[in-house]
Amino acid sequence: MILSAGVVLFLIAGTIPSANAQKVFQSALIGFYNQENLFDTVNDPKINDEEFLPDGINHWNTAKYMRKLQHMSEAISKIGLSVNPDGVAVLGISEIENRKVIEDLISMPALKDRHYQIVHYNSPDRRGVDVALLYNPKYLKVLATKSTRLYVKGMPNFRTRDQLLVEGSLLGEKIYFIVNHWPSRYGGEKRSRPLRDAAAALSRHISDSLMAINPKAKIIVMGDLNDNPNNESVLKIMKAVGSEKQMKGSDFFNPMYKLYKSGNGTTAWRDTWSLFDQILLSPGLMGKNYSTWEYYKVEVFNKQFLVQKEGRYKGYPYRSFAGGAWMGGYSDHFPVYVVLIRELRK
């Protein structure tokens, strides 16, 4: 039951002394959403954006761009409304060309009233796509930001998305976000695996640096990892395990692991579902007393309006392009989010 904006009433099994007792909890939704090539229509000579120009292969124009903005803003505006009427407090995004397209996105009617703010750096990716963080200033105050480049040994010319670190205060409590878009599987999963392993090692290094200062640091690593929860980059290098009972030392908890094992996914290719879009949680966010921000649940936001209804890709995410053809949809990925809750003390 929603009490008021940002406040949700929960009955937490095992923590309430009486069957009739109730506690009031604040909620904060943290999400991630791959925007599937959110490009503007202007040529940037510094990047390879030719396919998303009016005379490019996708015949990208103002009408398509505006439809894309409308759809993506609509989808973002609906994430998690059943839990919190404010929707997502913090949202990591990927596959955005520049800051201007993000500004256009958050200015759309569906999102304008939320007053989302932006953390963004330009990445060295050859296509110019970046990661960024959107946040509702009603929930988060940004304290510091940093963008870290991924260097791969023996590949001096390799260029990909930077990893974005944001330190913030979530309604008065310090928290860190690391936003990722790890290297793709272009050339095959096995051949490209070392690139994602390197990306995982960087995310792990950033996290370890934070936990060296404060072992109980609340850290959320999110992104399109281009690997599943059981791949070595996530499970072995990032040390993100699928069960709270398996967590040891500074291991992360991966709430997406059980979802993946039960057949859930966020993107599909050749009739095979993958759960590349993940949110990983440091030990500081795990626990059951909820006196501070702690993990409550995870969701893949795969509502029917985001699903392709017919044709070759029926049942897949309803995307903007498929097989080189304009579909006019949303994204080829479903968004994901976790719910953090904290007891609201009088």
C-alpha cells in the first residue's frame, strides 16, 4: 500500500514480533536501462555515427528521433510505479550518444516533472556511445563523480565505454554507483571474453578501493555486462554470487542469478534469452534489519507494451531496429531495477 511519495508500507516476514505489527519503510528504486542507440541526427566528425544520420543506412531523421525519445521516456516513467509513485530514483543508462540526447530525453513530457539530473562523461568508444546516470534530486545528492578508462593489456588501440563512478547521498546515507557497458560479444563470445574479463577486473578494482576505506560501503554495480550471471567475468572476477549464503568477505550479491536460472532474460538473440542487464550489490546493502538502506527485491521490467507482439521477433523486446528495419519500438533490452528499503523512524 502506498502511503505517500517515497514511502511504502511493508510487512517483513521474520522481523516483526507480532502478526499484527506493522512498520513503515521508505523505498528507493535503482534501475538500469540500455537505450538501444539513442543518437541525435547531427553528424559528429569525432565519432562513427554515420549510420544514424538522415542519409545513413538507418535513414535516421527527426521524426524517428522524436518517436524514440517519446518511447524511451514513456518506458522510464513507468518503471516500478507499482512500488513507488516516484518511479526510479536513480537510473543508469547506456548506448547514448552525448549529453544533448539525455537532456532531450529527460525533457520529454513523461519525465519532465521528475526533474532528473545527469551525470555524464564522453567515452572513447568509436561509435561515440556512453554510459550515464540519471537521478531524482528528491532522493539523491551527488557528492563526487569520476570516469575511469578501460585499458586492455596488449591492445593499445582498444576503445570502449568508460566506467562511471558516482558517490552520492541517498536521503542522507552515502552510496556509490558504478555504471557499466562492458565490451560486446562481437567476433564471438569466446574470442571477446578477455575484454569483458578486463572490464570486470576494473569494476572489481574500483569496488575494492572503496571497500578498503569502508568495508561496509554501499556499492551498486549496474550495467549491460554483455555476459550472463554465470559467466566468469561476473561470477569469478567480479565475485558476484547468486546466493546470500554464498557471500564471503567482499563478495557481491547478484540478485539476477536466480532470475536467469529460472529462465528470465533482458535481451534475446536467435531464440535464446540472455540476462546481460544486471545490478550487483555489495555486502553493505545486504541484511534484514533495514535500519539503513538494504536490498529488498529485484525486477525485470518486461511489461507487455515493451514486448514485440507479432512477426519474426514476437515475444522479444519491442526494439527500435531489427534486421536493419525500423520497428519504431523501444529498446532491444528490458530495463531492470532493485528496491532498497529503510525503516522510517518517527
